[in-house]
Amino acid sequence: MTKTAHTRLGVPTRTAEDWEEAALDVIASGGIAAVSIPELARTLDVTKGSFYWHFTGLDDLVRRAVARWDRLDKETLDQIRTIEDPVVRLRTLFAEAMAAQRAQSLYLALAVSPSPDIGAALRKVSSRRLKLLADTYRELGMTELAAQQQALLAYSAYIGGVHLRSNDAPWLRETRDVRAYVEHASMALIEPSRRKTKR
């Protein structure tokens, strides 16, 4: 259970969520190995004592930071799932996925971790996104198998785009390039699906 932030000389200390967010920023920019309690304390302008008020150690922070990323991803997809029009839902999902640069960097940084717990978290996030894609493609009239295959194709395209973007691909550097990519992906991965009906 997260402890409530206490005050010191009338000044609130940082919450566990503050530490988790700071850790996610560091992981996204430098990987898990870059996470350091002293550096995070300096970033948050608190002493290390604030850290130990909330966490038992660095592994505990990383575990809970990844759990936070998982929750944030679920909240985002839960909101997108409420969009009634499946075409608009897919377009929104594609645009959100390519706009969320920290989430992309986190995925790449966590994907190289040997931790079984982090691997499980990555699979959970991927499975959730694949399910939303497949469910939406089925709403467009595709069979279950075709919807699963189309969802896998769309998610694979996204992961490929993330890797290219992280390597400073020339066609994905600017915001306008990303928008053009999303528009093309929408045409290629949504429009043909609308013409496929259940058999």
C-alpha cells in the first residue's frame, strides 16, 4: 500500500507517483540502468529519505513504475474503446500510439530487459492493444481469424514504426511526417478491412 506523503516544515514531500513518473522519464531516455536514487532525488529536489518513505529499494521503484505505465496504458485504451464508430476508434488509436513518444521509448527500453516481470508487463500491454485492434476489426465485419491477423499486421507496423523513429528515420522526424504516416496507415490498414465481410 502506498504511504501518504507527509510534510517537512510545512512543505509536502514528493509522492510515490512523483517518483514513479520520474523513473519512467529516466527509463524512457536512458534505460533501466540509468535509474539512480540520488539522481532522481536531485531531479525531484528532495532527499533520499523521501524515496525510502515510499519504496524498499530501486527494484521496488522500477517494478511499481512499470506497473504505473501499464495502468496508464489501460486507462488510455479504455477511453479509446468508448468511441462508438470503429473506424474513428482505429484512427484515434493509430494517432495516439504514434504521438505517445515516451510510451514508445519505454517500450523499447523495457524490451531489452531480462527481467521476467518486465517481460510479462510488456506482453500484457501488447496483448491489450492487440485485443482492442481485433475487437474493432471484428466490428467492421471481419471474421475472428481475419480480425486477429489484421490486428497483428497493424500492431507489427506500429512496432516497426517505433523502431524506425527511435533510429531517427528520415521520414518520421517531423510532426508532419508522423501525421502523414498515420494517415497512410489508416488508409492501408482500415479501409481495406471495411470491404471485408463475414462469411
